[in-house]
Amino acid sequence: MIRLYKTAALPSVEMTGFETPLSEEESAIQNTVHRFARDVLRPIGRELDRMTPEEVIAPGSPYWAAMVESAKLGLDPQLIAQFPPEVAVRIESLIGEELGWGDSGLAVSLGAATVPLLMAQSLGNPELIEMCTGKIGCWMNTQPDRGSDAAILYRQELSAVGKQPTGNVTAKVGADEIVINGQSSAWVSNGSVAQVALAYMAADYGDGFYGTGEQGSFTNGVGMIIPLDLPGISRGKPLDKIGQRALPQGEIYFDNVKVPKRFAVALKDEYLGNLASTWSYGGTHMCQVFVGAARAAFELALAYCHERKQGGALLIEHQMTHLRLGDMLRRLEMARAIARRSLAYSRMSPQSHPYATAQAKVSVTEEAMKITHEAFQLLGGNATTREFPIEKLFRDVRSALIEDGENYILTSRLGVLAGRLYQNGWTRE
Ligand SMILES: Cc1cc2nc3c(=O)[nH]c(=O)nc-3n(C[C@H](O)[C@H](O)[C@H](O)COP(=O)(O)OP(=O)(O)OC[C@H]3O[C@@H](n4cnc5c(N)ncnc54)[C@H](O)[C@@H]3O)c2cc1C
């Protein structure tokens, strides 16, 4: 049936665009997180953006206030998971988008902070749960010489005679203890403030770093939760970077650090599967966050077009502006749709996959970059000054094209996956 209307009234619209009606509960959650994003994350994010990385993490910095205030919101993934799956996906998406709308750097920091606890809860390990509860966490996977190479899952991703490098931080796994030496990359989100890490690295189980047979090109690995106050752990200088300056990043150094083997979450044969699970789960947060950042850019441009006069009229009265705003909104709707679909796939499909999550992250961040770029262009010279927040959004979004996997690499991994699926019978009926 066609739903008939008597007039061409404006369509119903939510903060999140052309949305089917939100339930009371969904609206309440969205409004609460929106207020938090508007009143806490956004102003604090702007303040932190102007500070040095050392000032951002110093005691008394507004960064800590943002962390404390966010804890009061009670956005526990365990509680969200109690809703029916489709509802839980929409709620998770609404929350991530509002956080990203407020400040993408802080939204990433909040997301990364929960990762070790989520792993402990997924394993149902009471000791690890207690160790991670109330702590700021991080996800430590990349290293200076093992960036894109840190997350290789298939042989086709290595060049003909290539081997996955062991990288700069490695573990020796003994009977009761794991000994770690080396350093993480400077990119680890929350690296300079985290109290616990979910860490992945190459590991020697007594017979060298490389597997045998089919696995001969891959390093053996280990995943573990590390309390970051163990003897032998130190931090690098907090990273100074162009975007997401509210997100503290920095190296973590390990000098003969001894971790009880019971803190391992994935030994030898479970390593790749566990790494893949965390990545396919966590990468979805990036998608929602950068839909939020793109929406913030669109909203700024839309408002500016109603204030700025050129050619004898407000920008919004010019046809070319309609085209540009329409294109931005179309891309925003598309990015949100992709972000939600991949979130649903990650949470609800019987076997999720990090490359399926990653392709969505590529599409969302590429669209977010186009939207933010166009918003920047619409603000003319004003965009280039630090008085207008669009320059910050532009810098924040730019980093996302590399964060959580560089976009070309992630796209080529999708191609590898397509080949593997075809070889397994997909599309051949
Ligand atoms: C804001 C931000 C947050 C981050 N957060 C975290 C975090 O929480 N935890 C963590 O562990 N890491 C984190 N990272 C690191 C991030 O995952 C890496 O930066 C990313 O995977 C790319 O690695 P790289 O920087 O070493 O670049 P490289 O891998 O050195 O890539 C450099 C260039 O070389 C190209 N390239 C790489 N490999 C190949 C190849 N085989 N063939 C052809 N070209 C290739 C790439 O396309 C890229 O253009 C973060 C990064 C950023 C920017």
C-alpha cells in the first residue's frame, strides 16, 4: 500500500537523519548521550586540541574530567547487549555517533578504554575482569616495524617470499610466565594513559617465532592482558599529531616484563582467531564515531550557508549550494547505512570477520573525509582559521583514514577475502 499524504509536508527526521521512528528508550539514550557530547565532550575536546600532548595527560587536565563524566553515563556494553539484537545494534550505533559528533578523539579514547575489560568479560575470567574494571585500557597491536604487517591473516597478503616480521615487541612463553621485551608503536590509542592493555605480539614457545608448514610465513603469537604497572614497563613521550589531539597516544616499553601465563587470552593456535575477533568487534566503533564527526561537519556547513551572504543572497539561496549540501547529506546517509550494516554483521552474524568490519571503516572514513572537505570549502577563508571548528574536524577525520588500518591496505584485504570466499564456493552456484 502507498501511504497517502494530503500535503507535501517535510519528512520526519531525527538527529540521525532519515531514521525510522526511535522507541522511547532509544530516544532517551540518544538524548542523554547527545547532551553529554554537546556539554562535555565537545568543549573539552576543543580545549584539549589546543594543549600540548603533555598538558593533555597531566593531572588536572580536562581529559580526566571527560573520563570521569563518561563513567557516570553508565554506557555498559553488557547492558546494551541485553536488548534484542537489532535494538542493541541501533542503540550502539546511536551512542557511537553522538560520541563522535561530540569529539572523535575522545570517542576513540572511550572506546579503546573498554577493550581489555570486554575481552575479560567475553572469557568470563573473574581475575581478569577484576583487574580491568574501572581502569583505562588500550589495544596494543602495532609496532614501529610492524604496522600494516601486524594484522595479516592470510598468506596472500605477504609478498612472494615474505615472512611476517616479528616486530619490535616479542614474548617468550614459558611454563608459568611470559617474558616481554621491546616497544609498541607510538600510535596505541590511550598508550600514554592506559592502566591495562590487551596486547598482541609475536611469541616464541621454545621452538622459535615461526610456525611450520602452511603457517611457516607467520609468526607464532600470543594475546594477553597486561597490567601496565608491572616492573619493567615505561612510556614514551605522548605523541604530538595533527588530529584527534584529545586522544592520548604513545609508546609502551617493555624491559624483561614478566606476566603470569594465566593472563594470556590466546596462546599459539588461538592467537589469530582471537586477534580477528577483537578487531572485527572493535573496528565497528570507528564507523559510528566517524559518521558522527561527518555529521558535525555537515551541520556546521548547513548553518553557515544560512548566515553567509555572497552574490546578493545567502549561500543557501544559490543553486550550487543546494547541490553541494545535497551531496554531503547523501554521503552522510550512505556512511551511516554502511556503519550500521557492518555493526549488525559484527554483532549478529554466526561468523564475523575483521575485513568485513574494515571495509566499512574504509567507506565511512572516506565519505567522512569528503563531507568534511566540502564543509571546509563551503566556509571559504573562514575555514582556514582556528576560530571555526571545521579545521579541527578536518584534522580529526584525516587521521581516521590511517587509524585502525590504513585504508588502501584494508581495501586490498577485502580483495584477498573475496578470493578466499570464491575459492570456498561463494558466487559459483
Ligand atoms: C589515530 C590513530 C590511532 C591508532 N590507534 C591504534 C591502537 O589503538 N592500537 C594499535 O595497535 N595501533 C593503533 N594505530 C596504528 C594503526 O593501526 C597503524 O598506523 C596502521 O595500521 C598503519 O600502520 P603504519 O602507520 O605503520 O603504516 P605502514 O604499514 O608503514 O604503511 C605506510 C604506507 O605503506 C603502504 N603499505 C603498507 N604495507 C604495504 C604492502 N604490503 N604493500 C604495499 N603497500 C603497503 C600503506 O598503504 C601506507 O600507505 C593507530 C593509528 C592512528 C593514526
